[in-house]
Amino acid sequence: MLVTTTPNIEGKHITKYIGLVNGEAIIGANLVKDFFANITDVVGGRSGAYEQGLREAKSIAIKEMIEQATRLGANAIVGVDLDYQTIGGNGSMLMVSANGTAVIIE
């Protein structure tokens, strides 16, 4: 499955627009991750725990979007947009949503 953020695919012709497809992933950031992220924020640097959590959530969201497009008979997804958010009372969860348009290309 070809997945792109652009509305067109160079050298390919979109023969049919099937519709919107999406995938979401929410991953809880546990107390240990929060503790080490706070230390990193105080001393400076990057928070590996949160970065890994975001990568994992992004992968899950894109995989769900591809599975949905496949079920609809698409062979590509164009115009993909990824959104990242923290949710929960204290931002204790990470959410990634992937949205795009399922299409058939030749």
C-alpha cells in the first residue's frame, strides 16, 4: 500500500476516490516514564521514553489506517495527516491519529 502526505502521486493516475480512512492509537505514559521525562526536562535533552511512545503510537495509527483502506479495496492512501496530542487530566496519555483518503491508482 502506497501511503503519502501529498494529494497526488507523481507518475500515477487516481482512478477512484474511495473515501476517508483513519487510525488512532492511545498509549498511556506510566509513572516511570513521567518520572524520567521530568528529570530529562530539568537537566535538558530529549525524553527517549516519550519519543519511543510516540513512534509506537504513530506506527499503530498508520497500520490501522492501512488495514481500513485495504478492506475498502484501495491500493493507496493520499493526503495523509498525522496529529499528536496528550490527553487525560494531566496529559498522562499520548494519542496519535492518522487520516487520509483511500484511492485506487493505476
